[in-house]
Amino acid sequence: MPKPLPRKRGPSRWPLLCLSLCLALSTGLAPPPARGQTAPALPPGASAAEASLYRSAFSAERLGQPLPGPGIATGFTMLYRGAVPHAAFAAAQLPDGRGAWALASGQASPAAAEEEALRLCRQSLESLRGGRMDGECRIIAVDGRVGGEALVTPRQGAIGPFTLSPLHLFRGPDAAAGVVVWAHGYGGAGRDLRRSPAPGFLSALNNAGWDVLRFDRHPGDDALHQSLPRLIEALPLLRPYPRVVLAGHSRGGWQALLAAAQAPALVDGVLATAPAAHGELEEGERSALALEDFRRHLSALPRDRVRVLIALFEEDSFDPNPAARAAALTGLGRSAPTLVLFPDSPALRGHHGASDWRFTRDYAACVLSFFHGPEAAAPRGLRRRGCGGG
């Protein structure tokens, strides 16, 4: 296990004025827990036997024969673990090695999860075979039941507003290498994203000993001026962990950057995929404003600590100039590890490129080496292709 990064302790007072100026990013103060806010008792971390069973449950061997293709294997062993109950994974493997798969997350019941996973899998299979059904989709897993066996118990528990990712292995602050907090995007007051799955590349950190928590927000009170103070206010509750990484997609990634700039003593890293907070953009004044906001918030991060990894994508409707944003980040001259993932693959396009299984296949090794390895070994700069490792 790598030596934990040194942690500085910031001032303990949080000026009330900052609640109305939370986007100024100039204080860098570490807030205390809110009055009366304590972390509920967590379930015990997994024992060695439980960890071994967990690894066996989510191994490619559970998919049976013929040998699964990379899409099915990555989907089951990495992406499915980011789902929330009720969740199901379905797959179909064809004799020629190709296959189709699908996962359903956050359904009303196990039966509903199975039905939705099968529907999506059959839809994918029909597309693969040009409308012909030469294979049959089958259920691989439902919640913690894998291949019909009850192998994993979905975890429940919370640290303040952060809930345990139910299907990731939980070790607890005393045994984990660190913790990564995942935050979903923002779809407006009428779209609830709390049941959406976390991306598959987080499972690479989970495999390496990191706990995964979720920062889920009710859409009715998820405006940035509401969710950002809640995030910062709860960061001291994560202090038992040796390292803390704030991660998120779209608005979730944007607020991770802002929180790290405001409380750098409590954050060791940021992992933001397609970070955005401006809604769909058009060329012109609003586009220029978004880029300027991005540059300003990046400059507020301390240059000598807080590792920053940002994934950007071509054809992102929320980011009309990802190349300019990549240049803004790589041109900061930070001494702390800083990495931009900017895939040149035609398959990885658009605002949700990081959710694609191929992003996990090609870039999970980048995420792992960047946050889990020693600082000197962390990849830096701009990468259009993955970090190797198969």
C-alpha cells in the first residue's frame, strides 16, 4: 500500500459569509462539522473471507462459457458494481465471440430490475444481429445474488450525507487505502439521478483497497448554492480516511473542483468527468463565460497538492471547446500531479463518454496509477489514449 499523502490541517472556523459567496473560491478554509452532525455507526468492514468471496462473485468466471468478450467482462466485473439496488445484469454470448449485455439500476423491485435488464439486453442483441435473435439474454446477477447464489449483501450505511456504494466492497476507514466520493450530475428539478450507477473505472480503485461513497442529492434542493455548502460542510467527517478523492460527472465533477479549492486541507484529489455547470451551450458569450469560469476555478486550486484528473470529450454539448479546457488545465504549471484524459476514440464521444464500458477498459489504469500510486509515478499532462495495462 502506498504511503498516505501528508495531510495539512486548515483553520477550523467556517465564516458564515462564505455561504453566500461559495463560488468565490478564495477562502481555502476547512469548515467544522455542522452542529449536531455526526457520522452514523458504519457496518464493519469486510473480513478477509468476505473480501475473497466478493472477488470471486464479480469475476469473469461467473459468466461461464464461451469466454466472454471484453464488453461483457468489463460490464459485469466493473460497471455493474456501481449500480444501486434493485439492480440486475443480463448478458448474451454468441458462438462467434460477440455478445450483448445490459444493466438496470435503482429499479422498484428485483423482479423489475430483471425485466428491465433483459429488455435492454435483448434490444442490444437485436441491434448486434441486425434484428435476428440468434442468442438469448440471461440474468447473471440481481443485487447480491450472482448466478442464483446469494454471495454479496448490498451494503447500507452513511457518513453524514455520503452513503456507501451498495455493491462495492467496503473496508472502513481503518483498513481502506482511501475513499472516493462519487457525485452524479444535475438533470433539473424534475429528474432524479440518485439511482443512477457510478462509472466502472471507480471499481479499479475499489479493487486496490479504496472505499466508494456516493453523494446523492434530491433534485428539489440540488442547486449549486445548496449542494456545494453541504459537500464542504461534511468533508471533516471523512478525516479518518488516509486519503480523500472527490469525484463526479458533469455538475458533480464541477462542484468537486470547487470544494477542493475551498477546502484543500481536506481533499487529496479530484476526479471530474465532463465537468459542467452551465447547461447546454452555444457558441458566443455564454461559451466564453464557461471557459473563463473553468480557468478561474482551476487557478484557485493549490499548486503543490491535490491531484487533479479531468476527463473531457469531443462532441460534448455542454462543452463546445474541450481542447481549450484541456490546454487551460495543462498550462497551469502545477507541481501536484495533473492529468487530462481526452480520448481520441470515435466510440468515446459526448457528455456521457466516461460511462461507456470502453472508457473503463482503456482508462481505468490511468485512474488507478494516478490516485493509488506514489506521486512520482502518477501520469501527467494530456493523454489521448489509455495508460496501458490491457
